[in-house]
Amino acid sequence: MNSSALHAFGTALLQAHKIDIQKKDKAFAERFLQHLDAIESLFNLIYGGHAKRNASFDALLESLIHYYQNRPATFLKKDIAKEKKGYWYLSNEITGMSLYVDRFAGSLHGLTEKLNYFEELGVNFLHLMPVFESPAGESDGGYAVSDFRKVDARFGSNEDLNALIKKMNDQNMYLMLDIVLNHTSHHHEWAQKAKAGDSYFQDFFYFYDNRDIPNQLDQTMPEIFPESSPGSFTYIPECNKWVMTVFHHYQWDLNYSNPDVLVAMLGNVLHYANLGVDILRIDAPAFIWKQLGTTCQNLPQAHILLRLIKQCVQVTSPGMALLGEAIVAPDEIIKYFGTDNYVAKECDVAYNATQMALQWDAIATGDTRVMLAAQHPILQKPYGCTWISYTRCHDDIGLGYDDYMIERAGFNPYHHRTYLKNFFAGWQEGSVAAGALFSVNPKTNDARISGSLASLCGLEKAVEWKSDMEIENALRKIILMQAQTMFMGGIPMLFYGDELAYTNDYSFLQDPGKSYDNRWMHRPIMNWTRNEKRKEANSFEQRIFSETQKLIATRKALNVISDTKNVTWMTPHNIHVAGFVRANEKTKLYCLFNYKHTASFVTWYAFKEHGERPSILHDHWSGQDFKVGNDNEYFVLPPYGFAILESVT
Ligand code: GLC
């Protein structure tokens, strides 16, 4: 359709649905008509030639109107307030925590009762790990969803979720939930019908009569869980067919080449918006398009679909930002913010998985050269977009940066990666880390790392060894890691338990629904009696909790940390120190982090390279003031220490 025909078509549709174009619904109608062109052209790029093109395009537009009409007044108001703030999610005042409702607080109701804990810590944004129905024992931590709209009974009810969201809103907290876009549980109604032979629903998935195409695809598709779920296809005896299962055998990949799938899943996206989600975490978006002869990851069509979803959300629930959980190579991650005409018009937020892994690299080696060599793609983040900045999350740590980055830092990639894996698995001589390798693939020699922040930083072993020195080092490393995460830019997302130095929890080994997946070692069950120790002087819990609190408060007080521009790295005068500058018109901050077990020295000259030369620097962490010395004198960072230095004159 040409633009004016499309406009007339859109207007007629709005009128048919009793949208008050002139008054009450004016803003919505304007957005709808403004975005229509882009929505249509993106839709046509994927489905233009599809037999169901017209019917599904109409269904998609009707969906936008329907969910707008059902958007609760509170969130309509919140949309307006957010629009006034501009890119609200760039704010330095937001700090998040990611948690499992049941493991953290028993239930949604229990969590509602615990909101004051977050306030005490300074956290005002929660990522609840999946809460919708998911079969116990085959749930992948909730990422195998059997009903996208029904809260799983183990967490409570839909009403409990609503009550939690209401209370969070009253307390000005933000919420993130997941949409598991790539797959459903094999217990989902669509999968059940497909299994029973219903061809309409078989088309919702990738079904094959024999192994011909699966065999071809297997040649190029990397395995995600090679140990627990090798291959990417599962035989379904009920219908004598093979189905695509990229993750676990019980997670069936949705087929987005069928427009009915997109329309149905978009309905779920908008439904979550109407629950009151502030940031929607799009789980595993890299995988949503499959094509023979490719890795079936990060394909251009996946980006088109995300852009289309973004346009739709922008129309119906503009206050909801989108996070693309793309844990992929650095050059690929950045593309989820959009490219070409769609720069900053795809996902608003992405995980800074590269930086996270680089910090672990530096912890293991005491050397920041790889971190520095890998910054180029990270610094391409466009204005209006931001990172989730994190040290640990519920998943494994993938050393996803490229070999050339390691080479640039002067190391052999194979030996370097082997060292890191051995270090975190605790096999390397002298390693204090207590982690484990996850998803070891003997064919590619690839492996990722599991383990809690505290255990990977050495606390578990140091306690076992009763070594005060190693305990001190571990505690410093924990806060060093969190500090760099907090000041790098982006929304810091803590992982529950890390604020209290929880070490690995090995109870998962006793649970057959979990024992095959060692990521559960770093997904602890909170012990609220133990958590009281955060109030006991000289306990680890007290030290880490109060220092985390202080980091959050310091960040909140410094507007210059809002993510309106990317960091500027300082010239590396010392390989053990990562240093960058955050600046706006009023404030200039030098943030330095020492990854070495002894003190590190940085020439004062390093502070004189970025515009006006400071003479006094105030450290927001230690509270000390420093007089900037001569070029042959040094600023000294303590072992595993850091400084957040503001230029005061
Ligand atoms: C995401 C989740 C991970 C899950 C996978 C499959 O990567 O973070 O936990 O296993 O998607 O849904």
C-alpha cells in the first residue's frame, strides 16, 4: 500500500474500533498512524509473500488497538510520565536485582513482603526470573513456558503477581519480566496439539518427517547444551516426526516464518506490557530465525522481527522498554541496538556480556589488556540505548569475546582461554576460584563457567583454607567487580545473594530436575536467618552488604553516571588498572580499578590527558582528597582497590 492509502486504511481501522482520534485517544492514534509505514514495511520484509499475509497483518494491527484499549489507566499515566523524562532507563538512579521468586522469598506474596529489603539496599528495579507456568523438572528455571499468561502455582497466582506489581508501583520501583520468545515447553497447548497431529499447530514449530533437513542443519548449528541436550532436534514418537529443540529437548523452537506465531507472541508481549512491565527481557532473540546453511543465530530476519516488535510496543505501550538478551559475540551484540535506519530503534537495552566476561578475565589474570583491546564494539552503543551492566546473572559466563582481541593484548587465544577455564574451575595451580565448567563441548573445546560471584572470587576456598589474607582478597575482589559494573554505564543488575557474599549452593545435585545443569550452583536459596548477619559487625555479609549499599548510593548521587554517553578510556599507564573517564558539562570523574593483588601505581600524568587538568581529586569511595602530583609521582591504588575520583578544582 502506498503511504496515503495505508494512512486511510489505518484511520478507518481506528474508527471501526471506536478509537477517539480527536480527543481521548489522540496520542495513541497519532503513534499508530505514524508507525504504520514502518510496521507495514518490516512486516512485508518477512511475510510479504506469505499466503496469510493480509489476514495476519490485519490481526497484528487489531492487536495493537485491543491491547491499547485494555491498558490499565495507571500504566497509561506512567507512559506519559516516562515520555516526559525522555530516555528514563539511562538514569543513574536505577539499580536492579535479578532473582528467583521462590528461591528468594518463597512466593510472590513473600516477595511483596520483602520490598523493604530492596529499599534498604538501594535497589529499585527487579528482574523476576520467569514466573509463568512451566513444568517442574523440565522447566529450565522457568524458560520452558507452558502457559504464557498463567502464573505458576509454585509462585502463587496471577492476583499475587498483580498485588506485587501494584505495591512496587506505589514504591516507585521498576519491573522486568521475560518473554521467552524463541520456544515453548513441550507441554504448551500449541505443542500438545502439534504432538496430537494438528497440522495448524505443527506449523507453529519446526517439524520434519525425517532426519534429512535436521542432519543438514546440524552441520552448521552450534550446540547450546552439548552435555545435557546434544544436537538441536528431538524425535516425537506420538506423531513420528522430528522437532527443532535448540536448547533442551523439552523446549520447542517457535517457527517465526509463520505469521500466526508472530501475531500470537506479540499478543503475549503486549499482555506483559499491560501487567505493568517496565523493561521486557526478550529471552534469546538471537535464535528466532533459522535458515539452512547458517548458524541460525543473529540472522538479519531476527533483527527485522525485533524492530517490528519495537515499533508495535512503541504504539501500544511506549513506556515499556525492550531488552534483547543476546549473549553473542561483541560485534553481534551491538547490532541489537539497531543498524542503518533503525539505529536505536530495535532493543533499548542489551546485556554488556562482553564487559562482564572481560572483568572475569582481568580477575583471573590480574591484567586488563584484553579488557582494553575489546572495547571497540562496546563503545559503538548509540545514544538512547543502554546496557544491563552485571558481574553475575543466573546463567553461565561465556568467554564470548573474539580471539583477535586476546591476540591484540599479546596472548595466544588457545592458551589464554585454557588458562581462564582452568582458573575458574579451580584446576590451575594457585587458583582460589571454586567454579565449574558448563556445557563442555569436546568437539570444539568450548566451555563456559558456572559459579557464584563470591566463589569465583575465592571466598569459598579461602574460608575452607582459613586464610585471612585470601578472605580479604576475595572480599575486595567482590566489591571491585561490582564497582566497575556500577560505574561503567548502564543499569547495574545485581544477582540476588551476591549482595551478601553467598558462595555456591550445591543442593541442586540432589534434585533430578536440576542436577544435570550446574548453573544451579549459583542460584542460591536465600536463608533469611543468615541474611540478618548483614547487621552483625565484622561478618562477611555485613561488609559486602554495606559496601554494595554504598556503591549504589554513590552511583545515585552522581548524575554524571547516567548513561547518556559512552565512557572514555584513559591511556593505559599500568596494565593492572582499568581506568575511564565519565564526564558531562559540570562533572568529571576518573574511575580506576586495580585488578592486582598488590598495590598499583598510576602516574599523575594519566589524569592530565583529558581536557582541563585537575589539581584536587575527591575520591567518592574512600572519602579522601588527593592533590594531583607531578608526572613522575604516582596515585596509588590499594590491592584489588578502586577509586571514583571527581575533579573538584
Ligand atoms: C536464556 C536464559 C537461559 C535459558 C535460555 C533458554 O539464555 O537466560 O537461562 O536457558 O535462554 O531459554
